[in-house]
Amino acid sequence: MALACAADFAVTLTDEAQLDDFMASGTEATADDLSLFVLSGGSNVLLPASLNAVVLQPNMRGIHVTAQTEHYVDIEVMAGENWHDLVVYTVNQGWYGLENLALIPGLTGAAPVQNIGAYGVQLEDRLQYVRAYHLPSKTWHNLSTTDCDFGYRDSIFKRAPNTWLISRVGFRLHTDPTNILASYGDVQTVAQRYAEQQDRKQPTPVDVMQAIIEIRQQKLPDPKQLPNCGSFFQNPIIDQSQFIALQATYPAIVGYPMPDAMVKVAAGWLIEQAGLKGGGITPIFTHKQQALVLTNHAPYQATQADVATAQHYIADVVYEKFAIQLSREPVWVNADGSIGHAEHVV
Ligand code: EPU
């Protein structure tokens, strides 16, 4: 989001042993009882202007094949690998399964924290295990997919912030080029066009990846050009009865059925219908092509407080119109490195 932020201390970790050493010996900073704050690529955090904490930055690199058969490839990826580069690398190797998650910003180690998801695939569908350091007990753990207790943009890592430092992520990818998931939105149509350009009858995972890159580039601003942290609000999940009542007034409302008679509503649609596509409070505005994304028009000058002001305003206008409370999606970081509660509007 390119917010102005300076931290007291930062430690970049290039291997796991370095973390053991750091935690065993402590530093001047930990002696002062500063809290530890784990920062990955920084693409989904809202940082305070002054961060009084020790920032731990996992930057271990490497991609290793750990098992391979005719049908699948198991890989272990170190936390500091760039996520999109990993997606492109695996698909080009003929190892498929991550193509729907192309162009998501950030590093691999952060991907399990919010169980990144896009175009019908969530990280948990491909993940086998996570190796992570438990900061309170200073011990290493291998966590299975079940241990991670994933939900929509959620996991044990997200629910207990600054408790785990993820160092490796294990994936099982497949080698079948006919096995694709293109049912979301216009992915199938765009992927088909890429396939035909290559004289293929059916799209392969390579075509799906190209399609998703194209779709995302059209709708989502590049954080390097116009700072943003992807979807700023979660798609709210409401009672089916409330959804049906809203449908009577707004027949075009976009919703997806969920278990337990709930409906997930497209927050981007709500914001657009509330007249706020491109709206906000200077210098934070929703994106003109995708109202769910907040953009920062004053990089490294705007602060967390500016984001909160725009967030309040947008959430209030949407609530007035639809009686639906929007929750923030990115992680709100307090000045002492603790994490604000994601459900609450600050
Ligand atoms: N819509 C509008 N106006 C807008 C934006 C969206 O009417 O300004 C409508 C669209 O027409 C569509 C519906 O809302 O009918 C859903 O829009 P879209 O397909 O663009 O997806 P989204 O719900 O806005 C979610 C994820 C994205 C993910 C896409 C694709 C959340 C909070 N967001 O967005 O994730 O890439 O689906 O799977 O779940 C992210 O988390 O940072 C992120 C970008």
C-alpha cells in the first residue's frame, strides 16, 4: 500500500539456523522487550507510521523437488521465493495446479497465512505441509493441511498473529495438461483464445495462467504503479433471508451460495452500487476498474490513518444503503507490532 512506515529494528533471515541463533542469543532490541513482528513481502499489510518492534523478514530462497512420479511432483519452496515467479516456474516445468493463483503479489511464506485464493482455487487445495517456527516456544513444527485449519482467507497463522514464522511450504502439483479449472467468470473464454493462438483445441494450464494474468491485469492495478493491497474488503457472508430481501430491491445483486443457508455477496458490487467506484477520501480511492481495491495516490506520504478514514467512509456508505457491514481484508498492524482485529473497522 506504500504507506509511510519506519521500524526500530529489522532482521533479514536467509536461513533457518539464523532464526535459532537470534532467538537463543536475543539482541539489544529483545532485551528491551520489543515485540517481534513477522513481515513477508508486505503486500497485504497496513503498517503504522512508526513501528516499535523487531521486524523479522524471512528471506530463505530455494525450490526443491522432494518426490516425483508420472502423475505428480512434490516440491518444497522456501518462504522468501516470490509467489508469482513460483507459479510461472512450476507451470513452465509442466508441474500444474498453481496456475489459477498467478499474479498474486507477495512471497510464498505468506501464502498460507491468508490461504490465498483466486478463480476457484485456494492454496489449501495444493498444499501438503508448512514448516514453521513457533516463536513463543522457540520450536520448529511441520504442520499438515488439517493442522493449518484453513478457511476463506483464514488459517491458524492468521488467527494467532506473530506466533508462527513460516520457513517452507510443501506442495503436490500434477502433470496432466488436460486437468484445468476454468469455470470462474470469463477464464474459459480467454483461455480458449490463448489455446487457439497455439493451435490447441483445449486450453492447457499454460493457457489458463495466461488468461488469469490478462484478466487480473485488466482489473487490478499493478501495486508498483498504483500502490494497493488487492481486495481491501472481504466479500461479506450474510443470511440467505437477508440476501433474498435485498434481491427484491436490487435484482442484480451478486451473491454465491455458501453452506448453512448463507450467501457470500460481492463487496465490489455493493461499493459500486453505493456510487463509490473511483470514490474515497484523498489520497485513498477505490480503483476505477475494481471497486473492491483501495489505491494510494500519495505513495510513502499517506499513512495508516488516511486508509482508516477512507475505509470508514466507504463502509458507512455501504452500510447505510444495504445494512451490510464490510470487514477489512488486509492485516492492520498496531504501533507495537500487535495486530488489530481483522473483523473490526478501526
Ligand atoms: N463487481 C462489481 N463491481 C466492482 C467489482 C466487482 O460489480 O467494482 C462484481 C463483478 O462484476 C462480479 C463480482 O463483483 O460479478 C465479483 O467480482 P470479481 O470476479 O472481480 O471478484 P471479487 O469478488 O471482487 C475475489 C477475490 C480476489 C480474487 C477474485 C478472483 C476476495 C475478497 N477477493 O474478488 O482476491 O482475485 O475474487 O477469484 O475474495 C485479493 O484477495 O486481494 C483478491 C484480489
